[in-house]
Amino acid sequence: MRNLRIPIALATVSVAWALATSTAAKGFNLDLVNGASCQLSIPTTNTGVRPKASGFRNESSSTSNFVICTFQRSSSTGDFLYVGLIGYSLDGASHDVACTAVANTSPALQYSTKTASIRDATETPFVWSAEDFGGTAGTPISGSMYFSVTCNLPPQTAISYIQAQS
């Protein structure tokens, strides 16, 4: 039986891109970047964590590592409406992954932590919006012009891609 996860994911990204660039969605911008753009929060050479074509992967069988993903924007206007990343399991087992998003700059940093259980190889989304930082649903995340997410990536897990809409 064929595995339809990748074609479905590509179709979803294509539809999101089409909607973001259509005339009806004028003024919205979707930035989508491979998870390989993330990096170790505390660099070391003694790790199984590395960027790959399929994302940023923790291939270690025993050690969790902190990974930071910064969100670059293709447009310099406004704050993000939402920010997200997609995690998945490398070994097919279930893993709890905790990620903390940070908006704004010092000293007015805003934090929002989410934990999700990544099960099998299914892509699991983490999504932040204004509500996660004390704002109103449907409005931009205040101070998100500068935005990053740090995850404690357990062994045998990965970040497929990161995305943001402004």
C-alpha cells in the first residue's frame, strides 16, 4: 500500500501557499521553511542532532537536546498572525515534546509553552497565535516581529518544517 503522507502534506502546503498569495488573501504572507534551518540551542559536537533534507533530526537513541528555530520573514510588515512547527517520530514510538515560543525583545519577552505527544511517523503541529500570549483571537501576536521557538527534542524525533503567517 502506498504511503500518502508526503503527497497529502505537499498538497496542503500548496493550497496554503495558493490561498496566501491569492487576490482574496491580499496582505497575507506565508513563510514556510525546512526544519533543517533550526539549530542546537547549545552547540556541541557530541550529539546525534543534525539538519537533514527531511528536517532537523535528533537521531540519538538516548539523549534529548534543546533546539532553537528562528522565524525569518520575507516581508518586513507587521507581526505574525500565527507561527507553527511540525514534529514527527523517527522510530514510530510516541514521544512527548515540549516547545517554548518567545515573542518580542528584551526586556518585554513573552513566553508560551506547549507540549504535544508525537505518535508514530504522523506529523504533529505546534501552533501559536495571539491567544497564547494574552492577545485576542484573529489578531497578530504582539511583538512577534522577533520570534523563536525552543524545543526539548527527545531521542528519535524531528522537526519537519516551520511556518509563519503575517
